[in-house]
Amino acid sequence: MDKTLDLAVRLAANLAALRKERRMTQARLAEHAAIPRSTIANFESGAGNPSLKNLAALAAALQVSIEELLARPRSECALIRARDLPRSERGHGSARLYRLLPDELKGLQMEKMELLPGGFMRGVPHLRGTKEYLTCLSGALRVTVAGQDHDLAAGDVLAFPGDQPHVYHNPGRTTGVAISVVALAPQ
């Protein structure tokens, strides 16, 4: 691809994305940058060949650097390979936990849980008002919450108060796999 064309495509994508992030119309951006709206429309179509003066005016109006206007657009996607998921072990090695959220999201935890046959793991009670949702993906799991047993098979979901004492157990002959989503109580 021609490098000039590549820069025009980058500028078009970045300019439109930055303008929309800031909830600006083309007319409002044109006003802030002191350039005609038709010029901005031309740049956003990928057909424009901006002068350095126009790039500087657009960057200032959007409060970004010229480099950010011309950089390769950033992907909002993140692919984390299974081998790269943060992993911990509990229950004397009979339970493996994989953190599924690469970003810290306040008030939310999500883990994949694997319990070996006969595996046992105590849950850590959370703050009052916390809810936990455990979805059994395969195998069998028994979850004891406040002394009451709940047997889960593949596809079953157990919603329970996460602030109660709870224990996970695999009574089956194959590894039990589940997804745990914890909605933490606001602090």
C-alpha cells in the first residue's frame, strides 16, 4: 500500500473516532480548529491531503498530538491465549483458578475453576451483599453454602450470597469445570 494513502486512511479513521469520542459534530470540530467543515469531511473520507497547519489545528482542537492523529488505529480487542491466563492453585493443588478478566473491573471478578476428581476448595466469604454466580461447564460440582448442599451438572447455574461460608467439591470421576462470576458489594 502507498504510504501516503496509508496515512490518509489512518487520519480518516482516527479523526472520526476521536471526534465521536468527544461527541463533536464535524461543524463543531471545524469551529474549534478554525478550518472549513468540508475540509474535515474530506479528511474523514480518506481523500484529504492535510497541510501541517491543518493537522496542528485538528490536534489542538481534539487535544491530542499530531502523532496520535496519524498513528495506526488502536484495537479495542485483546486476545489472551489460554496459556497466558493468570493461574493459581488452591485446595492442596486439587483446584486450579484462571483469572478471565485481563482488566481490573471494580466490583466484578470472573474466574474459570477446574476441580480434579475428589477436589475440594473453600471459598472466601466476600463483603455483605456480594452475589456469586457459578456456572458448571462440564463434570459435576457440589457447592455447600451455609451448610446446604447444591449439586450442579453441566449447564447448571447456582446463584448464591457470596458473603456466606461456601465450599466447592467435585464428587465426580472427571474434572469439573465452572465459571465463577462474583459481583462484589459496593464499598
